[in-house]
Amino acid sequence: MEKHTHKEDIIAMLTGTFLVAQGVFFLQAGELLTGGTAGLALLLTHLLPWSFGVLYFIANSPFYLLAWRRFGRRFALNSVICGALVSLFADHLSLFISLNTVNPFYCALAGGLLMGLGMLILFRHRASLGGFNVLCLYIQDRYAISVGKTQMAIDGIILASSLLLVSPITILLSIFGALILNIVLAMNHKPTRYKVTYQP
């Protein structure tokens, strides 16, 4: 399979992280959650006086070592850059856009689709957002289980544990958004359909 050029990888990283940040923006607007480290960061914004971007980058940090050891230096560095870009974009989108009318169902749908598409672009250009994405890619690489399936399982556990802190309606809509995100990944990033080499 023809490899992407370095220029294409850079454009893809900017595009993917921007789409993910847009998805986070919709989830925040609807006061919703999601799975993975993004969900943890969104949840912690209700408990701590720090921004989503700061919490998100901190939550992702331990996984970058796994990325380095399992997938190589280039993948790990790309993931660090992507995690930082999502944090930066998400914390500053409010300077450029605001929503006067918010429908939580639409926010869940748009947030899930945008985050899923953004992650898909990053995966196909030898990058991720760190966090559980790295673990899911490792499982796919080692056991040929698609990213979407493992990510969905992890997201379900995180959202279920959030029941103690948010309303059941919020959880249901958040599960819907996470389901949309993982359907995008499960349908479009199968190990037998699109092979990506992560080692440099």
C-alpha cells in the first residue's frame, strides 16, 4: 500500500485534531460526556477548576510511553502533537463560535460523528490522540480486534461509572454519541481492510 507523504500526514493531523475538537465543543455545549480520556476530562471539568484541554492532555500523558514502546518514536511523537492540538483547539474554539440554541440530541450526534471522523483520519496517518486510543490500536495490532469494538467496550465502562455524577438522560445521550463515534471507527478502520504500519 502506498504510504502517505510527510506533508499529507501534517495536513491530516491538523484536520483530524480540528474535527475532534469540534466534536468536543458540541459535547460541551450539550453538557454531555463521552468515553476514553476525553470523557474523563469532560467529567473532571465539573469537579476541578481546570479547562478541558489541560485535563485532557494530563489524562493522555501516561499512554504516550506505550505508544513509543509498541508503535515507535514517530507514532508516539505524532500522538503527543495531536493530543496537544486537540487540547489547544478545544480550549479556544469558543473565541470563534458560540451556540444560541442547543439541542442535546444533536450535540451527541454531531459530537460523535466529528470525533469519530477525526480519529479515523489520525489512525490512517500513523497517529492517535493517545489515551485509550493507543491501547485499542495495540489490541488491534496484536489480536486483530477492531479499534471500534474495544473502544466501545471501554467507553461503556466509563459512561456507566458516570451514573453517580450526572443524570440518566445525560448518560443516555452520551452513550448515543459514543456509539456513533465507535460505529464510525468500527466500520472504517478494520485491520483486514486498511493496514497501517506504525513503526518508523
